[in-house]
Amino acid sequence: MRKHWFLSAFVLCAMGCAACSTNSDTLNVEADLSYCDTQVRRTLDELRSANGGQIDYTMSPRNILQGEHHWNLRKVDKTEWCGGFFPGVLWYDYMATGDSVILQEAENFTEPLAFLAETPAYDHDLGFLVITSFLNGYRVTGSEHYKQVLLAAADTLATLYNPKAGTILSWPRHVSDYGGHNTIMDNMINLELLFWAAQNGGDDSLRQIAINHANTTMLNHFRPDYSGYHVAVYDTLDGHFLYACTHQGLNDDSMWARGQAWAIYGYTMVYRFTHDQKYLDFAQKVTDTYLDRLPEDGIPFWDFNDPRIPTSGKELTPSETVAPRDASAACAIASALYELADYVPAGKSERYRAAADKTLLTLQGDAWRGGASCPAFLLHSTGHHPAGSEIDAAISYADYYYIEALLKSQGKMKSAVQPEVLAKQ
């Protein structure tokens, strides 16, 4: 029978070493993780009740819209880019609790995504789908099955790479809409799958694809002030850069909060795998641009250029009485900042950790939590504002990056049990 050594240095430090946090006197990470566990179990209970006592593991929680009280579910398939986030939440909850019941549910929700290993790439979101589910599961269990799914998925993701453009195609179905090979900032997150695969039995070319993508994105996806465009478009035939624009931001010249989050998180991760100073320098530049414009409470508005953002001195609220906020962007950046703080000199490290701590401290407030009203961890995220979709809503990826940030807040997530050790247990 397989054993799971969940009491790793990661879990022990994440749960018990509050002294490691610069704000341990105000942050209560253990209480926050306990809150998340309560909401996870409530979600599982509601999913059972809604389906005659049995959970349908092919349906994954996606959002709870404003005024609603229960998760809206989406069928797990290649088109549902959020299908891995709830399995990821379960893996993180297991890391925090060590509860075998949660472990079983994490495995149950992960397995329906295994078909991705044998399916041609639909788009770049393949990385989001398997990093959150199978990679987190592999870190916990060392499962050879999980490893093979990840390696196959990495090879599939690589089929979207255009060597002339130097990036991975994000949306094959939208090439004609954009007039070329389109690459979106979100794609930076998916590079982790390629880096990981190259280190764990995959072809070395996967690492080079990831590096090329990061370099090309660095050149064409950012303005002089290091705010990012959402989309960069390249000529399909010879790969030359055509233009940059937005898809989910306010306009082509605005700083869309979650796009900046993907940049901060992405370049921090690229540095982790490469130890190349240029990525660390760039991660700091895109981070500083974000922090310099961030509201005092640490939660960004959905787009930093929305004219509805109140001027200095006016009260900021999490509701859409002003421009809507985006807790999901805040959480992804908080998670990245805890890691980035480990890579930079003391002064910068203190700034980044303090900013992440402030975000988590704000999100402890009742105004930001699902609490008794719904089983989501957090409210007040923004999905696709220009399309009128998921505005001021609870969204699964906000919960995922929130619990990830909590676990990383002690700086020990990188000390998770090594799969090769687990496989021997």
C-alpha cells in the first residue's frame, strides 16, 4: 500500500513556523488555512448533496457569481481552462492538513484530466490544467502515472511552439482574428510545465522552448514602464513581431491587473528554473511597477487605468460601487512575492514580503471572504471584464492562488517532499 509522507519540512514549517513570517504578530496563517479547509469540506458536501450523495468528478467548481451562494460547475474538458484549479486546491489542502479523506478527493478530481495526455493541444491552457492538478499531485505522491501524464502534456504543449516567432501559440482558434500567431501573457505560467518536464525525463528542447518564449515575451510584451500588454501578435510565416494589444484589459494601453500578475509570477518562476540574473532583474521591474500603483490595502482594481478608480483620499471598497477589484490577481502576486523575496537583497525582500503579507492580512477580512454566504474562500475577483463575465465574483483560481500564497507565506513551499523520496515510501 502506498504511503504518503505529508509531514515534510514544507508542511511543518507552513503550519507551525509562524515566527518565520515578518508579520507573524498580525497574520494568522494557521487560522486562514483552517478556514480554507472548512470551505473545502463544505464544497465537497454541497457537491455530494447536489448529485444524490455522489460527487461527479467530471464537473469542477468554476465560479460563484455576485448574489449567488453555490458553485457553478463546468465540465472537465480541453476547453475549460479552469478545470485544474479545484483539484489543485485539494492538493494544497491535503498538504496543510494531511487528511487522507482530502487526499482521496484530490486524486478523484485529478484523474478526469488524464485524457489531456492523449489529446492534441487545444490551446496554451494545457499547462494551467495539469500544473495545478497532476504536478501538485506528483509532488505529494510521486505517482509514476502522474509523471507520465505531465511529460506527455509537456510534449503536447510544445507542438504550439513557433520557432520563427519564438513563442508558444496561445489561441490556435483565434489566429485569423488577430491576423497572426498570438501569444498572451498568461502563457508565461505554462512554461513551468516545460521546465519541469525537461528536468524530469523530458527532452532538453522543452527547456529551450521555455527560455525562448520568456525572452521573446520580454522583448515584445512590455511598455517602457514595464507594464504588460495582454496579447502580442507575430507573423505566422516569418515570425516577426506585428503588434501588441489587449483582450481582457481596459484598452491596449492599460495595465490589466491579472496580466501583470502572470508576468510577475511567470518571470519569478523562470528565474527559479534558470538562475539567470536577467530574469530576476526583470521580475523585479514588473513587480515594482505593480507595487508602485497598488492601493494601500494590497488588492488591485481589475485594471489600473479604469477611470472609475477613486482618487486619493476616497474610501476604497471591494464592491463594484467603484471599479471592481481583482482578488485573483492579488493572490497570484502574493504567492509570487513570497518566492521572489527569497531571491533578492534584504531591502527588496522586505518590501516584497511586506506587500504579500498586507494582501493576506486584507483578505482575512470578512468583506473579502465567502464565509457563511458561500463555500468559496474569497469574493471580489474579476474574470473577463470587457465581456461582462465573472465581474465581482468568486472564482476558482483566486482560491487556488490564495491557499498557495498562504502555504508559501513561511517561505518553505520549495521544501516540499521530493517525489523520488516519496516513491520509496
